[in-house]
Amino acid sequence: MRLRYSPEAREDLRRASQYIVVEFQNPKAAKELVQRIMRDCAALKQIYG
């Protein structure tokens, strides 16, 4: 099974990342957040997929 992100999910990730960059001036945290969400989704796929 392949893990796919809907366009809406991709946009949500982009917006969350952009919010962190703008509001907290922290692009590193924004990148780490997106990476962690994607890693955790992949882990859930392994468990339930």
C-alpha cells in the first residue's frame, strides 16, 4: 500500500509550516514539524496499512 497525501492535507502542511516561519521566525522548527508529521503518518501506515 502506498501512502498518499490529499491536496488538502498538503496545503494544511504548507500552511502550518508557513505559520511557524512567519509567527515564530523559525524555519528549522517548521521543517522539523512537517518531517515529523510525515514520519508519523508513515509509521501509522506500517501499523494499520
